[in-house]
Amino acid sequence: MDATKILQSHHLLTFNYKMLHSIHLPPFSSVSQFNRNSLSSFPPSAASIGSQSSTGSGNLQQQMTRVEALNTSKSFKILPGQAFPLGASEVENGINFAIFSQHASSVTLCLLLPPTGWEDLDTGNEEMVELRLNRSLNKTGDIWHIFIEDLPRSGVLYGYRIDGPQDRRQGHRFDSSIVLIDPYAKFVEGRRLFGDQNYKISKFLGTYDFEGPSFDWEDDVHPNIPENDLVIYEMNVRAYTADESSGVDADIRGSYLGVIEKIPHLLELGINAVELLPVFEFDEMEFQRRSNPRDHMVICMFNLLVVANDIFNDTNGWKFFGAGKWKINTWGYSTINFFAPMSRYASCGGGPINASLEFKEMVKALHNAGIEVILDVVYNHTNEGDDKLPYTTSFRGIDNKVYYMLDEDGKFMNYSGCGNTINCNHPVVMELILDSLRHWVKEYHVDGFRFDLASVLCRGTDGLPLGAPPLVRAIAKDAVLSKCKIIAEPWDCGGLYLVGQFPNWDRWAEWNGKYRDDMRRFMKGDCGLKGSFATRVSGSADLYRVNKRKPYHSINFIIAHDGFTLYDLVSYNFKHNESNGEEGNDGCNDNYSWNCGFEGGISLSVFSYFHISIVSSVLQQGETTDADIIALRSRQMKNFHLALMISQGTPMMLMGDEYGHTRFGNNNSYGHDNALNNFQWTKLDAKKEDRFRFFSEAVKFRKTHDIFRRENFLEKKDVTWHEDNWSNSESKFLAFTLHSEKREDIYLAFNAHDFFVQVPIPSPPQNKRWFRVVDTNLRSPDDFVAEGVPGIQSTYNVAPYSSILLEAK
């Protein structure tokens, strides 16, 4: 039966509170999988439904019965609805709802109508209208749908109760007692304030807004910065301005608008792209949904830290834990929904609609400053956990067997390390991910994406690696997404390590984990790393010189959000994660770090709950006063940053490294909504004329010298290696000259020995002289002089653990 006849012969669904009566129609032929093409003749367009429902035949109008929703003065007309688009969509005279579930036996749409709002979500007094959909009338293939005329265009909260088979061995986890979030909801309503203890066990529902004014993008355009010109700054929206030292008004600290206030800092630093830690809706209070066996730590640690707060705040300008801040997910790698901006990053607890508008304001402001916006996206797992720690909010209860990778016994495969793994290359899930990505580009004007644990995207529905994964290819070839920056974190927690081998279609860039490891090991003086160091600063041709790949496909980084900060990398030999409450079992053990002779400063390990003399331990252990160690750490940080900025490829630095942010040896601080993660603006002020100046000058020097940003890999004519000792594993000194077509050569030397190396300086190009731009052994401001200092002799004495840069002028 064609769609027009079905529509014309329909009968009204009459509903009351938690009740639905319907007349069955002949069922549509079953479609086993979601396939747009197979449904091309159905449904009619949204416009046609709207037209027929408002101006259609008299017979159609006569068949419509008005019904009353409980506790409202409104009445609604109901139509079967249409299968596309998925989610809540506006039709001329109402709202269409559509959701995919292949294995569901029943689907019920749940509505909270105005004046019920988010404040009522957790009171138990919610007056929810529930409409049970009819399989014959409201289902096309595997998509359930319904159209409601005269439903408010905004302020409605909605979700679904879905029931189905209960056989867990078959992979099903249906639970009709839970109201689920629509995967295609464009906004998610729930808790309004980040970390609000009053709503820590908050419910979340989808919502929409079709009556608010459209956002005025004015003349916003994507900066379209060439990839070889990018300097990426990895940052957390909340942590950037959450601390009161930011000087930002209290109402907008930790918000999208807070980022706007601090754009001048980004410009002063010189970066031209921000990579935002996850901004998709997530539940920061997920760790507080159940009793923690180590909850006693909260009381013990907080009481003792009151004393420590005073000590640290008076001496070092640090503030630590506040009441009720124990174990809050502040990184955001636990997605609830792939379309909705994190609502608690709105200012003043403004909610999801304001969050959307303010996110757009942030993007527009960054674009106006010439800064691109790259989102760190998590399509490898969700917040819903596994069967040991389930947290059903959406996908698990809608169709677990489709959305997650399961083994033959129906148990969750765990290649993400977070309990579940998204079934990325299932056709339905793949389309969801592609729709989500396009939404962020079209609706929010973002410029690119970094894919967390992207090797998961390369696994088939059985979990095995694919040579040509459909999702990865689709992203590279998509008409919208192919114009974006697309960056893979090319590994996962199942051991699929694809650095240099990620399926890329000459489009995907990669986080270069080998760059990070080789640079760390060389700089701290490990033997046998000189050749690897040379390869990494040259653009990692061993990894990326394949087909049409370029040096900029290597995202070079030494520090990222997970792991040590740059300061901690040169201050700790071991991780100190006891404050995470996981007995130090979390976080990477192989950090390739070196404490330069003293294990850190005031380590949070002294707050171990096994120590009864905690306060005296705090008082006794302090930052080293050894001037040589302090100077060495400073040199090492500058060495790392200089090497990063002169390397071929795309550099990425971490927020806070420009002043020396410390997490006190914690290399997995995801659960701390405090100074461990929050940018400390007083610390920046203290280092403004020293460390920050060096970091900023290095960024700007890179941006003004094409020699570091080549489109193609270095050829023999492009570089001279002043080295005849490659095979000596004890050699930890490397010098080389980069040649420019304009004869503006750059000479660089890196000394990872613990002694001075007197090195001969090659002759500069004809009619040129060498000028010293960098010597990391010198005090500020002599350590970096952008215009250069003349008078370079035929030899140069390079200090232990230091580096120099000379420019021919």
C-alpha cells in the first residue's frame, strides 16, 4: 500500500495520561535494517504532511478527533508521522518524532509539557504524557514514528520507554521502566549547574526549540588554515576559566562565554587552533551514582586539605579541593548524546538552549580571532558502562544489540577500556555518527575533529580489525566532512596500535605517539635515541611518507591531557595517582619522564589515606630549593617546546604548559574538578616574563618561518646533518642545518648529555651571518631573542641538557 493511501485511510490515535488507544492498519513490509534507499517511497515529505493536516481533504479532517492532554488546556491531533528525519523535527503544524529500534517490541513516547520543566525532573511529581506507538501504524521498517499537531515548538521534554526481548545472551538489555534519551535529540535537559550536588542523580531528557530566533552568524567563515600552518592548543572549556584567578565574572567561569573572555591569551600565545576536550553532553556526576568503597577518603582528605589549602594558597597560589568535589568527571570522555552541546557549560545555569547559543558565540569569536575550533569526539564508547556497572540512559535501552559490540554470549566487548564499545561500522550506527559530525559542522561551524581511540572505528561488528573500515572511509570522502580537519588517535585499549598505519585515504592525520615517546626518551638522556630524534623532528617520514601523505599528517605532541603535564614530565619519575581513589592502579606506568634529581614538589601521594600523620607529611615535604635542579627543569621544558615548534608536522601543546602547570604527579586527573586541572592564572602572571614569553616566542617564530612548515618531506638538499656518529648509542648530541631557498638557514643543536659539548658552527650562506635566537641555558630574556644576537664564533659551547637555534641573516 503506498504512503498516500495509508495517510488518507488513517485513524486518529486517541491518548490520555499514560494511555493510548489505536486502530490497526495493515503493516508495512518489514525492513530488517535501516536503509534510506529502500524507504525512498515512504514517508511523504514533512511539507506534505503539514499541508494535508492543515489544508487537506475534508474527509481527512473529519476523521481527526481532538483529544485532551492531562493537566493542560491544549488539545492535539495525531498522525502516524514519518520515518525521516530521525529525532524531533518540525512539520508545518506540529512535531514529528522518529527513532530507530530494530529489536523493540514496543515503543512509548514520553512527553513533559510546559509548564513542567527541568526543575521537576527529579521531584517525582513529573506529569508525563505517554503515547504507546502502534507497530502497524507507527512503524516503517525499523523506525518508529509519530506526528503530533499543535505541540509546543519549544519547552517540551521528551524521551522513550522501549521494551523488547529479555534474553541477555542474545544481547538485549531492554528495560521499559527507564525513560531514554533520543540518540538524535539536538538538546539534552537535566542538571543545570556543573557538579551540582543537589541534582547529582539527575535524569536527562531530550528537548527541542523551533521557535527561538535563528543565530546570527553574521559574516562568520571558517578560517581554513592550511594544515601545515596549524599550531594546536589542547584545552578544556571548563578548566580554562573555572578558577577564580581567571578574573572572569563568577556567572561565566567555566563556560563557553568564559573562553571568549580569554581569547586574548590565546592570541598572545600565538596558537591558531584550539582542540576542545569533549563538549558533547556528558554526566559529570556519573561516579557519584553509586557508593564508592573508598568514600571515606572524601571526609578524611577534605578535612586535612583545609589545612593544606591554607599552606598552598599562602605559599604557592594553589587552591585544591572544595567540599563535595570528589570524583567529578571534568574531562568529559563519557558521552550521553552525540548532537547536544554540554549544557552545563552554559553561563548562569542557562540550560541546553542557551548552551547551544553560547557555543556558537564562542566559535564565532574564535573565528573572528583567526582561531579554528577542533572538537575531541568520543565515538568509541558511551557513558552506559557494562553489565557490572550499567547506567542505561539511551542506546543500551533502545537497541543494545545494534549499538554495541557484543561477543557470542551477548556480553560487551571492551576495546575502549570503559566497559562498552560502540558498534561503529554497523550501518545504523555509522549513519548516526556521520549525521552527528555533519550537524556540528553545519549547525555549529566547527572546523574539525580529533577522534578519541580512533582504532575502534577500524573494527568490524565482530570486533576484528578491518582493512578498509567503512566509517573511516565515509568520513574521509563525505562532501561536508572531507573539508574538515580529521585527526585520529590511532590506538585503542584492545591493542590495535595503528600509528603510521591508520586507514587514511590520504586525508586523516594522526596523533603521533611515537613522536611523543622518542622525544621524551632522547631529551632525558636515554641511549640510542639520536637517530629516532632526527627522524621525528624531520616529520616522521618512516611513518607518513606513503602515497600522498604529508608531514602535517603527523600531529606532533609531547604532552596531552592524559599523562603528565610538561612540568610534571621533568619533575616526577613515577605517577602519583593515589588521590584518584583507585589505589594508584590507574594511569600509564610508562611515562618516559625524569625528575631531574628530585621527585616532584608537594606530591598528592602524601594524602594517601594510609597515612595518619598526613599533615606533618605535608609540612615536611616541599618543593626542592636546589637551584641546579630548578634550572635544569626549566631548560628541559624549553628544550621540549623548542623541539616541538621546529619539527616538521603539526604541533600540539597542552593548556597550562606555557606557564608550567602541575598536577603534582597525577597522570590521570579526569576526576578532579579543581586546581589539578584548572588553569591557574596567577601562575601564568608569575611566569609571564619568563616561561610564557619563551613559549610564545617559539610559537610565533615557527609561524613566521616557512622552513618549519614544509608541505613535503625533507630532501637531501633541505637539511645537512652535522653528524658522523650515528651508530654510537652513547651519543646524545645532534646538530643540523635546515636550508631555505632564500638562504635564511636555521642551525639547531640539541645536547642531551650531562656535560658541555663544544661544537663547530658551519659557515653561514654567502653574505650572511649567524644570529643566536635561542639558547635554553640562558636566563630570560636572553634565552629567546627573536631578532637574533650577532657575534657567533666558529664554535659554540652547548650546555648540558640545552639547545640552541641560530638564524642566518
